Amino acid sequence: MKIIHFADLHLGVENYGRVDPATGISSRLMDFLAALDQVVDYAIDNKIDMVLFCGDAYKSREPSQTQQREFARRISRLVNAGIPLFMVTGNHDLPNAVGKATALEIFDTLEIKNVYVSNRPEVRQIETRSGIIQVASLPWLRRSALLSREDTKNLDFQQINEKMQQALSNIINNHAAGLDLSLPSVLAAHVGVSNALVGSERLMAIGQEHFLLISNIANPAFDYVALGHIHKHQVLNENPPVVYSGSLERVDFGEEKDDKGFYVVDIEQGQGGRKVSYQFHPVAGRTFRTIKVDIEPDDENPTDTVLNEIRRVEKEVDNAVVRLQISLSEESEGNLRDTEIREALKSAYFSTVSKDVTRETRLRMGKTTVEEIGPLEALKTYLEANYDSERAAVLLEYGEKLISGDTGEP
């Protein structure tokens, strides 16, 4: 049985793009749809048995009609090819109020054959061309769905999170207990795991959202655990495999160095039990490229220095989202020819230029700078430079009282 696992599509991210005046569609929307097309094409061309989507179809909880239409077109291609699609709702798919429909709920309402949407924890048996597979789901759940106000009364965030961990862990354990062990099974979840990494190798920023420990989710009853929510693809556990597929397209420069794509999972039934293997398949997405240039103070032609650095990485600039970061002195800034620099970046898909200018501290009161001394010392330096010693001493005495707040009055 072959399964595709992907997540975090985020249709509607339009930063670094431009709007086509004829259609009104953002060029970045087309980037994200092109990435999704590669998933659909692979599934059809390689006769994949099932596709798992682990949440966050859209950036917004209320996607535009165009975004919904384009997403539905790709889903239609999959199911018309006889490939079941199982989707769990992510935090971006949830409405801003309890009782409203989720962004994915329309597919369940229309009862489209071979499309399964999970808004709540459940276990479903899905018929594929290679047999039945069990899919246990853990969509993104609000705290209010798991804990009552009484449960969280007088608790701090850490204590509430521990209760959330326990509640989510209980759901996973209940799923595992109800499985038919003769059938292959996967857990599809949209959730944060505490030791996951995000772009640029930073630990996941928990903020005020709940998260699970790897021990909570790596239940051996499952052949594979498919995760969404973190945009960096990674394997958190080997047995069973606990895997984040990551996002399909780069959202910002925090994901500049991350490969984007999806996982293909093989579950093979043998005499000794089921064997699972998985492989990451990158997609061709929009390249992000940061160019950093440090201009030395004695550089007589800083523009040429910047242009030479752009030429050095010219192939990486072409059709990429580029940010040029220039560090230089205040004097060198006046010698930069901005028009030539922007012309050198014209092959980029989108470009920004930022300057980090080191400005010299203005000297006052001789060789001493304002930043280096306190107010009383600054006053003393000023008085000594502008008044005779007797007058300066009197003024300094009054100044000291004013600065300290001791004016001698009740």
C-alpha cells in the first residue's frame, strides 16, 4: 500500500507576490497551487492508494471563493482518478467561533465520494485499491473542546498544558485500543510536538498553544504517524515513524533553507508482519535567497562591491524572492547608487533592499560622548567648558540638587 502524506498548504499566503490585473489572482497563489499540482500529479502517475492531508489548507479561516475553487479542482482530479483523500482540520481551518463551519467541512456536506474530512477525533476504515486501511485522526482541538472551565480553574499555563497533554494522549490511546490489528493503520494529526524544529533549526516556539511529547504520540499500534502544523519536514521517531511532512511552499525567509515536499509511505504486509518505509519527495517551489554584503569603511566604491556580490550569485537570483542586506557606514551610504543595484536585481521574482547603517555618535563636550556619561557628569563637562571655575561650581551645585530632586523645599 502506497500513501502520500502532506500538510500545511496555506493557500492565501500572498506575501512577496503581485496581483495579475486581468484575473485579480495573486502570483503567489499560483506558486502554492503549482506545488499542490505536483502532489496530485505524482499520486495519479504512481497509482498511489491514498492521500493524507494533515491540516491547514488555507491561510485564512475564511478563504476566498477563488482559493476554495482552485483547491476543489485539485481534489476533484484525485478522486476522479480513484484515489481516496483523507483530511484533518488544522488550526487555520477552524472558524473564529464555535458552531461555525470549518474551511474543509463543505466536502463532507456534499458527500463527495472518496473524500473524508475529520473535524473530530475518530477512526475510519477506508477502502483503497490495495485493500482497507485504518486512519485514526487527531485534528486541531481547541482547549474548550477538551477541558471545561472547572478543569482549568486556578491553573497556570504549564498545568493546563499538562492536562491538555493527558487529554490528547487519552484520545490517541483510545484510538489505538480500538484498531483491528490485522489491518494497516496510520494516525493523522495536526498538533505540535515539543521537540520539533522549525526553520533555521530553532526549537518550536510554544507560545500559548498546547503541545504533545513524543512519548504521547509514538504509539506502536500505528504503522505510521503523519503530522501537520510544523513547516519543516522532519522525522521525530523511527519505530513507529512519527513524521512532519512540512509545508509545500516557502511562506517566508524563515523557511529559506528548508526543502519543501511530501512523503511517500510504503506499508508492505510480509510473513513477519508489516514493514513500513517512507521517503521525502521534494517539490519545485519558489526559491528564497538572502544576499548579505558588508561594506568596509575604506571602500571607495561600495556600489561595485554590492554589484559584484549580486553577480556572484546571479543564477540563484533569477526568478527568486531576494532580500539584499547591506551593512555600511553613514559615509558609504551616500556613495551607493541605488538605481544600479535595483537594476542588477531585475531578474528576481521579487526583491527588497535593506541597509544597516552604522552612524557615528556625534561628539559633544570635547572627546566625551553623551552615551558614555550620566546626566550629572554631562552637566559638569558642559559647565567646565563654558564657564569659569567659580561660576561652574555654583551652577553644578544647583544642577546636582535638581537632578537628585533635592531642592531643599518641603
